[in-house]
Amino acid sequence: MRRNALLERMDAIGRSVATHEGTLLLLALGSIGLETDRLDDYSDLDFFLIVEDGQKARFIDELDWLEVEPIAYRFQNTKDGHKIMYEDGIYGEFAVFELHEMASIAYTPGRIIWQRDEALEAFATPNIITQAADASYCYEEALTNLYVGLLRERRGERLAGFELIQVAAVTNVLKAHGEMSDPFNPTRRVEVRHPDVIGFLEQGVLGYGRSVEAAAAILAYIEARHSVNPMLKKKIERLLRA
């Protein structure tokens, strides 16, 4: 079962990390972290490696500490880490941080796989409070997304319009619903946590070339829940009819 394979792989990486000098803590995040009940056949590995100051480059440039099984693919996607895939198909994303960097890193609470010092346990529960954005603020953002997106759509920038209308505006509407299971991406697991928005998504995410129709549906959805400025509404409706 893939769930067991993922848990075993994470533990194997922890055992490997423990044998390398300069390592301090391995922190699993997301479904491989504190939410292992969510692990399924579509899950992957997501983790942080915390190292001593001055050791970051070594653990980013050399992935010997990850080679508990042969690695078939590696791609350094940020200055802090890589995306990898093992030959058996297990995929993972990780970042390496030095101890002094942790105070400025935003992340959800994680599960400690291995630690050199119990004093490091505080990093598993960061002092970061994720508050739901104000619904009114989110709806106003969505309305301006619609307006600017329709301007771009009418200019012939259909892809740019799609991004603002069917991605940005929709995301802001989702944020207006309050609590989301992933504070960094409100689209994650929304169908399970907020099934009441599925009807909205079916009308507001219609695909490339249908942004005007989607914008009309998003505007109607917002109007039913939020007071829309008459001037802005008039401008949006004019663009819908253009």
C-alpha cells in the first residue's frame, strides 16, 4: 500500500539524516506530517531538513543523504531545495534551512521524524497563526479581479483574463468562506471540506475562452453575499455585454 511505502520512506530518510554531521532536524509536513490520515495513493513527501549554520549548501548540492533508494529525477526548483522522484515512483519536495532562518519561514506545524536535540522540538509547532481573511476583503479583491480580467479579455488577452477571472477571483471567493484546510493554497481539498461551493466552481471555472460567462456567474455569486459598489458593478456589467 502506498501509504505504508511513504511512511517507511520518510523514516528511512530520517535514519539516513541521523548519520550525517551538520544535520539537526527532519520535519515532515502536510499529509506525511501531522495529517497521515489523509495519506492515499496520490500523496507524496513534503519535508524540511534543518541543518547547522553554514551547512545549507552542502545538503542542497549533495543529495547522498536522500539516496535511501535510487533517485531517478531531481530538479532544484528554489534556492532552498529540490523536487525529486525515486525509481519506485515516490515523489517528494523538500527544503533545507539553517537554524537561523527558521524564524522567518512560514510553514504549517509538522511531525518530527528525527532530531539531534530535544530543544529543537519547538520548530514542529511554529509560532505562526493563520487567520481566515476577512470575507469582505476577499470579495472586494475578487471583484477587482473580475474587472481587470475582463479588461484583458476584451483586449484579446484571453489567457491573462482567464488567470484573473477563473483563478484569482475564484480563489478569493474560496478564501471568503473562511477556514481552509491548506493555508497556503485554498483550492486544496475544497470539495471535501466545503462541498457547498462545488456548484459555484462548476459555473465559475469553465475553461479557456469562457471567461466572460464565468465572470457573470462569479459576480452573481458575490452579489448574493456581499454589497457590490454600484460604479464597479456597472463597469463590470458593461464589460460583460461588450
